[in-house]
Amino acid sequence: MTAPDPRTQPRAFLEHLYRVAVHRALPLHNTAAFLPPPPRGRTLVLGAGKAAGAMAQAVEAWWPAEAPLSGLVVTRYHHIPPRPQGLPERIEVVEAAHPVPDEAGLRAAERILALAHGLTPDDLVLCLISGGGSALLTLPAEGLTLQEKQRINRELLESGANIAEMNCVRKHLSRIKGGRLAAACAPARVVTLTISDVPGDDPSVIASGPTVPDTSTCAEAVAILQRHGIAVPGAIMSLLEQGALETPKPTDAVFDGQQVHLIATPQQSLEAAAEAARAAGLDTHILSDEMEGESREVGKVHAALARAVARRGEPFRRPCVILSGGETTVTVRKLPEGAPRGRGGRAGEFCMGLAQALQGQPGVWALAADTDGIDGVEDNAGAFVAPDTLQRALAQGMKIDAFLARNDAYGYFSALGDLVITGPTHTNVNDFRALLVL
């Protein structure tokens, strides 16, 4: 992919870096090296996540044509990639809702758990796991309804809880997450291929770790629920407090001989984008692939760094590119009853915080986008910030403080024509942020 000139086409250049990062994480490019040989028995493919459809196609493309293969994976609505011509469909792919689970996800999880039963030591289970699997693979604990699980999930999303906290709760309120799917597959051999969307690349956090042991506890889940003021039915809280909903731990024999492979990570995508930026003649710096925190506040920190570079050439010399990844959060602000709620996701909120703090700093452009192509629940991947962002907004009567107050990044950047719209990318290595300082 040829890079546009960053000095004359800054927006196109940043979009190019995003595409390079996404390309590095596509399953078809990363799967073959991690596939085990076919077993003596059956090979069953199970999985969930925003990239699950593309991961299934990659397995179908690389698996020996003469070796039996079947299975079921669930992905987000509209995230099934076009099928390559001539590629036989041996793995069923179904769709469900994300980030709040729905009935389709419940049915898919029930079917996946049923397929896992009755396997033998001669059988192989390939588990394909990517970000988004927590919502897509929904099977509430006994005594918890789907409607209650939806409410808890929605309140977690709006609370500002980080991904590890959310997934700790999800594991302990599930019959399939937190290693329980692996337990159901025993005594078959389980090989998990996963695409990381979490800071630190911990497989037990990705999609709430359905096939890996869990070190978190019921007591931790209770503390998280209490800290964020999220109610659960009394009977369920009692079970959590008693430890009756505990997950399989690393010492459990069901995990003996199992393998987990990270086939794509946020750091790999950042490194690919950095290589592309350096090829265009720019010094490039990766801050971290593990950044967390409130999106708008992370935006302000990035702005402070970019202003220092633009004004003083410190701590980096310009021209340069500054990259970061990770998973920020958005705490949805309480609004007066009847007031219209804003639209947007983590990337857009980051861009508003960044633009507000940059205050029109000359020579700084930025792009933030989710690598799955969807920022929250909207149709954009993220947004673009330029030195004249605030000025153009004010010319339309839009004050950024008002949009931040109602978490309305979509409305703000849509009016400016600065949404980044890609459609689903069929992978997911989480947030991608690139700042260009000229």
C-alpha cells in the first residue's frame, strides 16, 4: 500500500496508517502457522467474536481439504466477510448482537455448548476467540434471565468499568465463559486461536476467556458490582458471596495439554503502522498498546504531548508520528430526563477530548478509530481531528463542551464531515490512535 504524502494529505496519510494496522491483524494472514495437524478423530470448530467469521474462513482456507471439519461460530451482525470464490463452507457462522447481548447470542451459546459435549480424547476442538465474544457468547448463570444479563451488561458499559472488571463479572454470571467451555469439551484436546483486543493480551480476559483458566474470583465480581453500583438479583448475589459461581482455575485438570495461541495483537498492528510511517520519512514513536482510562482524559494527555512536540520539539523532534493503542472507557454522563442522549464511542470521545485540549494547535492532525470498524454501536470507526476542527465547529454554532457534556462525538464529527467510516473490518485489535505533528 503506497502512502499518501503526509505533508500535503495528512488525513489520507493517517487513514493509510489505520488500514496498515488493520491489514496486519486480518485472520487470513495470521492463522496457518498455528493450526495443529488433523487428529485421529473429529475436528470441531467453536468460537465467538467480531473476527470469528473471518477466523472461520481462514481455518477453512488452510485446513487440509481431505480432513473432516465442522463447527459453529457466532459473530456480530453484519460482520460476516464475503466468502472467497471456491472456498467451501464447512463451519457455520451465525450472527448476534453486540455490545448488549440478545436472544440470537443466547441460542448460539446454547448450541455451541451442546456441540462440545460427547467428545473423545481422539477429537480436536479449535476455538476461535476474538474481542466481542463476551456479549456474543451469552449463556446466563442458572437463575439469571437474559433480560437481567442485558441490564447488567448495559450498566457495566455505561459505568466506566474497564474491560478486565466487566469480564470478571461476565465470567461469574455465565455458564460458558471463564474456562467453562473448555471444561465442557473434555476429554478432547482444545487449541485456542485468539486475536487480542485487551491491554496486556491476557487470553483469560479476551472474550471473558471461555477456554482458558480464570484467576479472578466471585469475591472480586461482588466488589466490582458494588463499586459501580450495579444491582443483581438477590439470589444471584448470594451465590456470588458464597462462591457457588466460581470458575475453573489454572490447577484444574481440564486444561492439561491445552494450547492457546495469540495470532494477532495490538502491538503487532502498531508496529506495522510505525513501519509504514517510517517508510514515509517520519520519526515514529509507539507510546503503548496498553493505554486505559477515560477516553476524553486520554485525549487530553495525547494533546499535551503533541503540543509540546509542536511548540518545543520535545520530547520528540518533528515531523513525527505518535501511535498508541489499548482500550479506553466512556462514562456516560447523566442527563436531565427527556434530554436527547448523545451518540458515539471511545474513539470519538478521545477525539473530542484531544481537540478540546489542542485548542487549534497548528501542525497537529490526529485519527482515532476502533480496528473492528465500529466505534461503539455507530456506523463509524472513529474520527479525524485537524488544526481547524474547533474553528469549523464554531462557525456552525457548535461548542465542543456541550457535545462532551452529552457524550455526542458522533453528532460533532458528523456535522464536520470528519467521521472515519470503513464498515466492519473483520478483525479486532482494539483502539488505534495516530497523531501527526508537522
